[in-house]
Amino acid sequence: MKLFRFGTFEQEKPGVILPNGRKIDVSAFGEDFNEAFFATDGLNRLAQWLQVKADSCPEVSDSVRVGSCIARPSKIVCIGLNYAKHAAESGMDVPKEPVVFFKSTSALCGPYDNVIIPRNSVKTDWEVELAFVIGKKASYVEEAEAMDYVAGYVLHNDYSERAFQLERSGQWVKGKSNDTFAPLGPFLATKDEIADPHSLRLWLKVNDEMLQDSNTDDMVFKIPTLVSYLSQFMTLLPGDVISTGTPFGVGLGFKPPRYLNPGDVVELGIENLGTQRQVAVAYQ
């Protein structure tokens, strides 16, 4: 099953992409794709509801704005330096334990929304990433059971302002949390849609130039390890987003570094998880 949300920013409605590609409005189901939905076995309940109601659901036009595929979660947890080649281009060692940081949930936006270059920014960077969504409350989870807590997978662009992140007290969250810095979607693919999340091509272009082109098999810490590890330090709630890191090819890694300017077009994708497109605009 593929879940998406559509409509005006922060007033999105829930939708489903059917196996035949038809996009339908499932507002009549009565729930958004949020913590309560995932916590109450919403995926299975929605699947059963669709068996009866899918044919009567309105179709969603391709012209309608696509929002984040899940409603604002309790947290967005990100993993840094989780691809060996990316660590190398950043001039850092491969970490012995996952590097953990947060993005503000107010950074969440749709996959085709403009990316806003923050006020006083000169180093806004791109990062294509595979993210996954937690399906049930997770605390002190064993690695062997970790995949039972995953609801599905989604494409994420972990935008980063490198000066804010690295040059101002080294507090990563400041460089990760500006508005529009977490486009998510276009859809959430449930686990059954993705045979192996650790064998997916992911790529990113800026102005049609391929800058990131790699595979999730280069991850240092795989998804079961991340779920188990994070759950030792915090309770993961249904609907939480965990972003698994980016491969080599970010702007910071070029010599000299390359960053976004107004008018630049960023396109990215992950195999079987769709594509995104953002146009960079200056903060007004």
C-alpha cells in the first residue's frame, strides 16, 4: 500500500495510490496518517476498509499539491555519516556508533514544494536519504525484532545549512531545521512494497547534473541496528520518522564546496519510492 497526502499546506487530506496507479481520496476513512493512526493498527484497518470502499472514493487529480506523506510526527531522528564514502568526503572517520541528531518537525514539507534558502545562508546543501516510519511504540527493542516496528519507507531530502550546522558551536540541529528542510514523500510505501530496503538505488541531481548516485547497501548501520540502537535512548512513537543518512556527493564534499543558489532545481529519487523536485528560492 502507498499512502500520500494532498492539498493546502498543513490542511492536507489522506490518500492512497492503488496498485493500478489510481490516486484516491480516503478522507471518508476519517483519519489522517498520524501517530494515532499508526498506533491503532491503522494500516491494516485502512487496507480492510479499502476492500469495500475503494471504488467509491473520489479520484485525486495530478494537479493537486502533494504534501508530506505523513502528518507532523513527534520527532524526526536523523543518522549522520552513515555511508562510508560520505564520511570520507566529509573528512571524518566512519563512526563506531550511529551519529544521532534531530530535525525540527516544522521543517516538514511536501516533495515538490520550494526549498527556502534561509536568511543569512551561504551554504545550503542537499542530501538524498532513505527514511522509514515507526509503526508502533518502540522501547529497548532487540535487533532481531526491530523490523516488526517499521511501518514503511519514504524518500527524504535532508537539507542542511553547513555554516549553521558546523561553524556555529557545532550544533547540527541548527543547520537542519529551517522551514522546508525536510521534504518527505511523495508517498509512504508499506514494508510489503519494498523487498529489501538495503538494496535500493538513490540519486540526486542539481540543475540536471547527477551529483549523488549510490545504493543503500553502502549504509554503515542498517535499519534493524538503528531501531534497536535508538530505542535504548528514547521511546520511538508511531509515526516517527528515522532518516538513515546520505551517500557521497553532497555540496560540502566538493573541492571547492558547492551550495544552492536561488533558481537552482534539485531532483532526487529512490528506487520504488518515487521522486522529488524542489526549486531553491531566497527567504522573503
